[in-house]
Amino acid sequence: MAEPKHEKELLHLSLEVWHPDCWGIVSTAEAGSGLIGHGAAVEGDSAYERCTIYGDSREHVTQAIEVAHEISFINHIEPIGGAASEGALPSAIGRATQDVFIEYVANEGIGSAFLTRGVLVDSSYRIEDGVETWNLLAHTTRSSLGRLLDEIREERNADISLTKISPASEPMQPPDPGETELLTPRQREAVNLARERGYYNWPREITARELASELDVSKTTFLEHLRKAEAKLMGNRE
């Protein structure tokens, strides 16, 4: 039996999503970069997106694109607006950025699973540290929403966490980002490891060289990521 219309709500949703073989997760994880998706469309078996790939350097961005090229279900990836540039976005996003157009097999992307069920992407989505963060708009009942998410979990073998749900009639509250959300993936990795291993304790429980070895980078590279992270956390965005 169809559910009464008055039970439906227009809902804002925030989700954290992981699913296997995601091109964005695979490419950004290997390159140490991040990704912002700006829009998507589905036609038949193909999905299309415009994305911004970002990182600490042009090399991180270029590597992410090269990895995406090698993924079997990516039909086409093409840079928009020339080569990767530095300083195009605020330092909280990343020093180097590149807009790209992507065409891929629709059933390999999680976005199409929402779009084909009438759920709208509300603003950009983001990929960092192996997790996709989605903001969505759905006109449904809360019980139907739970079933919809379960369907996608089973269909795509996905881990989906509903982190926020609110009526769309309520004013959208600006996010209250944690301090580490200001950092690029490599900077966050460096500062979190330093905290976990006691680098900031007195006396220090580990050296910068040992931390660099754990991340398989040089001591100079590790300290560069760490110092930039510390500068951002102290309010210096330069």
C-alpha cells in the first residue's frame, strides 16, 4: 500500500560512505590527494561528473589522474582548463588543484545509486582518507529512507553511515568543522600520527625520522607536512 503523502518529508541528509573499487577513493588514496565532486548525471549505463582533485602539489594531483586512467570502468577522464595549478583554491583545500570531467560505468559509482532513486545531491560531495562525504536532499518518509539506504548498502556492498538528518524546512546550519578538516590528507596523516605516537609529549616519545619512516617518506617531507599542518591549526592559513 502506498504511504500517505502527508507522511513524507523533505529531508537534508549527511552521509559518510565507503564502497569497494570506488575510482575516487582508489585514485586519491594512492596519490595522497582529495576530491570534490560538483555534479553528476546518469544516462543509460554511463555516469558523468565534474570533479576537482586537490593535493599538496601538482604531482599529487597528476598521480591521482594517472591512477584513474588505469581503472577499468573509467571510460574517459579529461582535464578542464589546462594543467594542474597551484594556489587556485584556499590553502585549507590544497595547494594544487585540477578540474576534470569523468565518464564511467554508472553502476560502479555510488552517486548513481542515489540519483536513480530520486535522491538529489545537495551541494558538493567530498572524498578524503578513503571516505566519501555526501550531502543529499530526499522527499520521503524516514522509514522509507532506512529501506533505501539498506538497498544501496546491499546492492553496492557499501558502508553507509547517516551522520545527520533534518527537515529541509529548518535553516541549514553551517558545518562546525573539526580542526583537522582544515588540512590536506597528507597533512592530517602527519599530525595525527605525531599525536598518536607521542611526538608532542615532553620528553618526546618518538623522533621525526621514525615517524617519517612509518609513513615511508623522507624526514624533510614529513616535517614539511607537519609544519604546514601546525600553521593551519594555529590560524595561519598562508
